[in-house]
Amino acid sequence: MSFSKSDKVDGFLNDIQFQSPEMFEILMSIRTIFHDASSGLAEDIKYGGLVFTISNTLIGGIFVYAKHISIEFSFGAKLSDPDKILEGKGKKRRHIKIHAIEDIEKKKVEDFVRTAVNPNQQP
């Protein structure tokens, strides 16, 4: 099944679909949120996950683990997070762990992605 214009991305997505249909469903939902946030996003496979760039700047990525999915934000420390949803203590990066499809809405993934992709438009 073809999911993108990239054989590398398609191979990654096919592997996840085969290994864990549940994680695949979560991954595809998050991927759609990224693509809906900006038509200028490019996707690739790097660092073991699906990453998104705009004008060659890494915005973030989706990384699949056995029991959760991690959504990484390259400049997550700059994102407004009054509810303390973002995890991590580094100078720049932050992440959100998703354990179930319901976490996408509960943890306000769409707001974080939209802001990460369009930093001048706060939700």
C-alpha cells in the first residue's frame, strides 16, 4: 500500500502497520495532524522515526515504541504549555507520549503541532 511519495516513508509505515495495527492507527492520526497544519511540510525517515521539515528545518517527528508513540518537537521548549503536557528538560526539545488514540485529543496534540509548524500563530 502506498502512503506517500517516498518509498522510504512507505516502507516505514508498512512496517508499523504490520507490527502493530493499533500503533499504526495512532501514528496515521498524528501524521494527518502534521500534514493538516501546513502544506509546506516535507516528511522523511530519520533517527528511527517519521520526521517533518519545513524549508530544511526539522520541526519534529513521530517515533513508535512498543507501548507508546512519542511526538518530538525540535523547538518544544518555546511552545506555550500552561497544562504541563510536554515532557523533557533539554534546552530546545520537548515531547509528548501517546499511549492510546484518546491521548491525541487529551494531550492537545493538534494545538502543539499547529504552533510548532506555524510558530507565529499561537492557538
